[in-house]
Amino acid sequence: MSSPGSGTCEALTTADRRLLKDLAMRKADIAAMPIQEERRALWSKLNGLHSVRPMVCIFEIPWNEMDTIDSSGEGELSLRCTHALGRDVERMLRRELYRWDHMPGDMVVEQVVEVDPVLLDTDFELEEEVDIRRIDATSSVVSRHFHVQIASEADIEKIRMPRVCLDAEAWKRLSAMLAATSFFPTSPTRPCWPGPTGTPRFVREQAGAAKENT
């Protein structure tokens, strides 16, 4: 599996760069508003156990249900970029702007684009065996019937301790690729779960491939 950081900045077309720059410029304008600093101060006081008022953070959002398609066949959340990485960034920006426009609560918009770490993960080496029933093709939420794989104590040996490591070079390439578009500053993020700003990017590799990076 190729790493998300293996691309080059030339892979982003001029149209993709222009589109991302327009979205990021709007994000930058919002991030420069005085209310952002006010909300940072309120969140800091809340986290320091000196709450001024209840704070609202909305981040569990069924994104597949949120878009409204117009007569042109596109909506606020419709992706236009052609490059895979560009679409990832576009999706992140569109969702952040959508939250700001429709359900901001006390969200804080930062003047950076966060770059999730590129992680190599061997997993538990025991893949799930399931029957899936799906009622909404646009949703990642499905019903699963699990086939039993741990039927006896001896089967516990099938479970392996996962190895997770950071692909620092791929992470740097990914950050450089975005920075090279000159549409917004980039900031590496630390792996965290869960969090209102998103989840880490996990790249699942075969055990042998991960061993080469440990």
C-alpha cells in the first residue's frame, strides 16, 4: 500500500490548487476573527476548571446526510478536486466551513491546516470475518454478524501484539506537499483519539512491511 506522503506537489493540478486556496482563504478570514481568541480563552478557562459558561462543541456529525445538492448536482460538501490528497484536504476544509456556517457552537477555527501523522500499523493480524448488512450506501455505519474465530483458549494465540510506528519521512513529504501549494500553513498533529478536530491517518500494512520500518 502506498503511503499518503509518497506523492509530489506537481500531482496537484492548477485547478486543484486554486480551489484549495479559495477554501483556505475563507478559512483564514474566519480564523482571523476576534471571536476565535475569545473562544480560546473560554475553552482554556473551562479546561482549567474555571468555567465561565457551558461550552458547545459539535463533532459527531453524519456527514453523508448533511449535504444539499442543488440543480447543478453539487452541494456545499461536494468534492471538486481530482487528486486524492487534494480531495482529503478539500473534504476537511469544506466540513470545517460547513460547521462554521451552520452549527458553529463554540468551535475555534485555527489559521493552519493540520497534517495527520502517517502511521504503519500491523494490527492484531486477525482480520474480522463478518457478514455485512447495509441499509444506506452512503454511510459507513453498517450491521455486522461476526463469525467466531476465538472458539477455544488455544485460539488466543492467533492474536498478535500490534506494532505501530511513525513514518516520519512520509509525514514530512505530506507536509511539504501541502506547504508547496502555498495556500495555507501546515502544522503536524499528534496522534489522538477521539477528538473534535479529526482522527489520525492510519496506513495499514502487512506485518512484514511494518517490520522493515521498526
